[in-house]
Amino acid sequence: MHAMTESSAANRHLDIPLAGMTCAACAARIEKVLNRLPGVVASVNFASERASVELSSAATTPQQLVTSIEKAGFTVPLQTLEFGIEGMTCAACATRLEKVLNRLPGVEAAVNLATEHARVRYLPAVVGSEQLLSAIAQSGFVGRVVDDRSREDEKARKLAVYQAELRRFWIAAVLTLPLVAQMATMFNGVDLSGHGHQDLLPRWLQLALATPVQFWIGWRFYDGGWKALRGGGANMDVLVALGTSAAYFFSLIVTLGGMHHLPVYFEASAAVITLVLLGKLLEARAKARTTAAIEALVRLQPKTARVERDGQLIDLDAALLVPGDIFIVRPGESLPVDGEVIEGASSVNEAMLTGESMPVAKHAGDRVFAATANSEGMLRCRATGVGEHTLLAGIIRLVADAQGSKAPVQRLADRISAIFVPVVCAIALLTYAGWWIYGGVFSVALVNAVAVLVIACPCALGLATPTAIMVGTGQGAGAGILVRNAVALEHAEKISVLAVDKTGTLTRGEPVVTDVLTLAVGPDEALRLAAGLEQGSEHPLARAVLQRAQEAGVALPVLKDFCSIPGLGVEGEVDGRRLRLGSPQWFSGLELPNESMAALQGAGKTLVVLVEGRRALALLAIADPLRASSRAAVARLKAMGVKVVMLTGDNALTAAAIAGQVGVDDFRAGISPADKSLAIDALKAGNSVVGMVGDGINDAPALAAADVSFAMGAGSDAAIEVADITLVRSDLHGVADAILLSRATLGKIRQNLFFAFIYNILGIPLAAFGLLNPVIAGAAMAMSSVSVVSNSLLLKRWRAANT
């Protein structure tokens, strides 16, 4: 975390992480490049992938070190820190802090008002956590580094702050209530200039009641406003402090000066502060509910595990388990970590991870996941993923990252928030001047200017997008839809074309060998040679051949010089024979049984040919059963207006058979993994927004090329790593659910932004034209942000259609 320490002004030590080194020669090259710079003494450790640098001259800056490393062909990877931020009161605060952090060299920051967090990616050689915390402090806020251990502390701190604010609100309410009774006269033939004004309470008592509300309860607005102004910006605190101070000090002068012919507005200043405080409390409660998804996930994992140690079962803290530990899960208990069943049989409820309510049968060899609930049987398992390496921990990280990200639709709100407060102050000043010149009554001009200041609400603008994103991604996680960031969630609603990989997406990804056609060797020998070749491959078809060989009891021969050719097949030396096994397209020119091949391909089977030299030895037909839900999911997507296109490396006959079975009208056959990304680019023609669903490592380039990419949760880590949205449950219905979730979330964001803009567009002119009392304006301002958050919470009603 502490990337850079200073031993003196002229002598600094930097510890720089490096990426891209493949051998010791790389380390030596970087070291040589760095040591050429003036005042630099560098040593590079290849094992730890770090450079230790002593800077003894101001002639070389940390940024120049990074530039030199990049010119040498390597990179300094960005690191990420998350900060909890105290003191933000509105969108202007978040915008200003984000601007300050992004001015630092090598820093990319996103500040989320709803979560009160800042996510910062930075170059550790150029800036460290101390500089980031210092920048936050200079902006008038308090920053704390957030990690998994500090989340509970942060939650407890927020609860304590909320309770303290609640007590202060009740005190303010008790002091303000008698003053608000004064408002009855305002609606009883009294105009704002004070004609006919009758005080129900003596003015000295009004002063005594309003003063603690203004300067004790309301101190937070003065403090926040001063920090904002000192940091070069303005926020909601400035508006509240200016408006209430104008009303309070005018009333103070009138009271102390004995000007009984003029009205006082102690009730306005006190009521505005009390109502704004009430709004902030309601907003805090509502915002706490938006993070319920993550908190619910964290609570799922049991704290203890029953572990076998030295032949005995002991209860152990789940955090202390290591991969390889054997643990026992009894009926009714939840699994403490990810693992593999080594003994026992049961059914496990995985609804909390996948959204699927039906329990999943588990037997020896099956994978199990932390926080899922064991039903009737006892399971003996071996730990495979513990701590931060469980599926649950990965889901929590993905949800947290998505909730902290920004959607492009928020950019307009951010731009307006940056100039909102100065513009409102200018409008208030014009209102004051206009009313004084027009009406000649100072008190009327003042009251209308105060109303403009307190009606304006930048908070609603700042909360409109992030609160909806937080609730939407949380609901998605509960349904097994893991959204990587807000950009993906925004783009998903616009998908017009969905490209789907056949194997593992439309099909189960569990192919089996159905036929062995012998051409030059017997069936057993063909299977032995084919399996001998495939033992070097991780392709699903290879696993099918190996599974058939295992079932037939075939002993695998020794494999040498193995080579895999993506999209075509494999080759190698088996029993001294140079063999190839792969797609018929690889062997054009060979004599093959075309009629038999056409019949098998017409049945939707994939063919691979075993070849030695220029002679075909055998033909293997492999079938991958369709997922039960594929046809219904394709029909559902088409009904939503999404065109489904199947991509496959199979030949046109097999592809047409599979497409017909699932109801896909368009397909691309014979596509190699390298060409899938080109097919995606072709589908983008005509400004179509293209989604891609895949599950294998060979889908990663196509997933990266798509506008929105989906990875099946049962697929490879590479596909999940590059995908925008991960479907924990391997079901194409999840894509339809994700698109509907995107549409629901974006709908809420648009509603929120409409409310926020209309509120200010209507409210500010009404106040400027003297049609709003400051107390009513303050109440409206307090409720505007609450209404936006509450509208976002309505997303909690969203449910995946197939659960």
C-alpha cells in the first residue's frame, strides 16, 4: 500500500511493481534502463516482480521512471484502493473530490455519493496512499482505507454517527416545533412583508429557541460549507448555511433593534435546518437498504467448520481453513468454503448463489460452494477454495465493484452538479435584487432569496444513478447474474443481436462419443490411438474421447511431441506413429466416407477424423446434448426483440441441425476461435449492439470484441475474467434476465433523473417568483433526495422470470 517513502527531500526510495517480465534477462534489461537515468540506483527482483529504486537527484521524477519502464516493453500495473469518505453531503462534493483525485499524476478515481466510497486506481511508483489521503483531507473530507476487515468497523461507525444525528434531530424538532406554530399566521391574511404579523411567542423566546438550532444543530452545514469553499468548490451545505443564516441574522437584527414593525423568520431558519437534517436521516436509512445485497451475501458464510485433524473432528474458524483440509458438513448446515465431495451423497440448495430454487444433487467428485445449504445427507469434502478464493468471495467482490462504478448516463448529472451551487447562488442574488428593486421591501426580497437557496437540491442529481445501480446489481447477484460494472448494465438493455457459442452454451458442454467408424484400424485400436492423442488436450471433445476410452477400459499409450492447433485439432506421436485428430476440414483431399459423415452431421453430431500421414484410420462422432432450457430461452430472447445468432466451429450440416433444434434462425458455421471475434465485428455492422455468450477459453477474444459479453458460470476462468456479466447458473435464460434487469434499472435511473431535474426546474423558479415559503422549500428539498432513493428501492421488486 505504501508505494513510496521519502527519506529526505532529495533522497527517495521507491518500490515499483512490474508486469511483463518472462525471464531473468527481462529483469536485467529493466535494471539497465533505470540505472541509465541520472540519480537512479535500481535493482530488479524477477521473483517478486518488483523494482527497488533509490532516487538521489531531482533530475529524475517517478513519472520518468514509469515512462522508461514502458519504453523498455514492460508495464507498471495500476493498483486499486478503496476509501471510505466522511463529509460528503451532495453530488457537488462527490464531483469536486473526484476532480481533485484525478488531477494527481497516474490516478483514475471514481467517487460514489451513495456508498460514500472512492475507488482509486493509481500508479504506485508515482503516488501512494499517503498522498491520496492527503488530497482527500485537503478537499475537506476524511478518508479511510477500506478493506474486508474494516467494513464492519465502518458499518459500526456509520451506525454511531446515525444515532448521534438522530438525537440531534429530536432536539432540533423539540426546539423548532413552537416556532413552526408561528407559520399559522402566514396563512391567515399575513403577507411576506409582515403586515398584520402577530407573534405567538415573544421574540426573545424565538431567538432563544432558534439559536441552538442554527449554531449547534446546524454547525455541520457551516463546517461542510467552509471546507467546500476552502477546497475551491461549493455544495449543498453552502446553500443551507447561506439561506438559513440570512433569515436568522435578519431576524436577529430586527429583534435586537426593537423593530416591531418588521417580521422575523426564526421559524424559517430553524425549520429548514431541522427538515434538511430529517431528510438526511431518511436518506441514510434508505441508502443503507441499497447495500443490503452485499451484507446478505457476507452473512451467508458460516463462521466455523468441522475439520478433520489428526483423526479427530474439531470445530475451527472457517477463516483458518487451507486448501486440502478435509471438512464435514452435516444435514442442515451450510458449507464453510468451496470444496470437492470425496465421500457421501446429498442435495445442496445453491439458491443464494444461482437464484435456482431446486436443490442440486451432490456425489463424490462434485464441486460444492461456500454458503450453500446442505439438505438431508452428510458430506465429506476437501477444501479447494478458501478465504478470498471462494465463489462467494468473488461474487461479493464483483457486486462491490459494480456498485462502486459509474454509468455513462451519470455524466450529465455530474457536469450539472459541478456548476449547480454557483448558479443557484447567482439566481438567489438576482432574486434578491429583483424583488428589492421591484417591491422595495427588504424582507420580501430576503425571504424569496432564502427560498431559492433552500429549494435547490443537488443531492437528488447525485443519488439518481448510483442508488439504482446499487439496488439493480444487488438484485442481479441474488438471481445469479453478476454484473462487472455499471457500463455493462447500461449497455445490456440496448442489445439487439446476441451471438451464442454452441458448445457449453446451447448445449450442456458434456459431449459423448456416440459412434466409431473404422476405416483402416479396428474400433478398439482407433479409440486407443485417439485417446492417446487427446490426453494432451483440455478441449471438451477431448474429454469425451478420454471418457469413452476409460469406460471401455483402454490403457492409454505414451504421448510425445503433442501440439494443439486451435479450431482444427491436435497432433502428436503415439507408439512411434505420427498421428493427427481433428475436424474433417483439416484433411481436405483425403478419401472420407462422405455419405456416412453427412448422415451423422445431419443428426447434429460433430465429427473428428483420426489420420496417419495421408491415410484416414477412423472417424469418431461426438454428440453434445442440448440444455433443456435452450429452446425456450431462445424463443424468449426473440420475443424480447433480440436476434439470436449461433457461432460454431462445426460444419454447416451439424450447425443447421442444432440451430433447427433450438429455434435459432441464423448461424455461422466453420468458425475458428480466432475468427469468432471477426464474426462479432461483422454483426456490429449497421450500429447493432451485439452481445456474446460463451463459456470456453477459446471464446475470450469474441467476448472481448462484443459490446456486452456474458460468461456461463460453469465455464473457464478466462471467459469469466473477460466477461462483463457472469451467469452463475449455466442457463441461457440468465441472459434474458440480465437484459430485463438492465431495462428495469435504466428505467429507474431515467425516472430518478427526470424527478431530480423537474424538481429543480420547477422549484427554483417558483421560489424566485415568491410562490414558495422557505419552510415549504426546505421540506421539499429534504424530501427530494429521499424520494429518489425510495424510487430506486422499488427495484427490489424485480425478480428473474425463470426462478
